[in-house]
Amino acid sequence: MNTIYDGTFVLGNTSATTYQAGPGISITQPSEGTVRISNDETVLYSGAGTSSFNVSENFSSFETIKMHGYAAEQGTLNSHVFEFPGTNTLFDLNINDFNGEAGAIVNYYTRYNLNGLAMSVTKAFHMWATTGSINSWSGPGSNPILIDKVVGINRKEV
């Protein structure tokens, strides 16, 4: 006899139950009578902020990619999140920040390229501007936005 107190009671026909999840949510059934609901996110890179690194899986395996980055001069406390489709291999990251001490707007721009599993900078610059005039400009390759975490979201069905 099935009873509630010994954990053998089944309510209705559970094989007819269908579970659906929205983007970024994963529902699995590891064993009969057990349903597991979790975020469908996979960390592809995590470490010190850098401009050249390898990810653990190809981005095309995911619907969305989130990159966490910051400008070296701002530090990790001013981290920004960038989101892209998993089909991208080029990523344009841009941070606009107001520097109160200098009274200037600082624009950081970095283009990252994914080649296989390797991410690297193809273009980077930053510029300082006060009241509409450019005070300084750093050319390609200087002061890139540093990446400290890359996450794949919503793994695609294979």
C-alpha cells in the first residue's frame, strides 16, 4: 500500500506531466520522481582580468554569451557585463565612464576575436574628452577592456 509517510505516495499520472522552462533555465529528471530545476549557465572562463585567454567550449553551443569586463584604469569594482548571441566570433566592448577628478568622459573600446577557443584583442583604444574636445587618444592595442569571466547561457540542443 502506498502512503505519504513512507515516501511511496504518487499523486496522479506523473508520466503525463510535461515541464517547460524559459531561457536560461534547465529542467532535468535525473531519476524517476525527481525533477531538478537550475540555471542553464556554464562558466567558460573565469580568472584574473586579461586580454588574451582560452574558453572551455565553443560559443556556438550556447544561445547567449555574457562577458564580464572592466577597464584596467577603473579596476574590477567597475565591472560591466556584455551580452552577445552565441553565433558571434567578434565582440565589440565599449565602456563610457565619467572621471570626476579630471572632469572628463573616458571611452574604452575593445574588439575581441574568438578563434577556435582562443580569445584575443584585435583592436583597442581609449580616449579622454572634456567639454566635447578630445584631450588624448591611445591607438590600437593599448588599454583594452579586461575580461575576468565568460558565461554560456542556454545550451543549444544537439
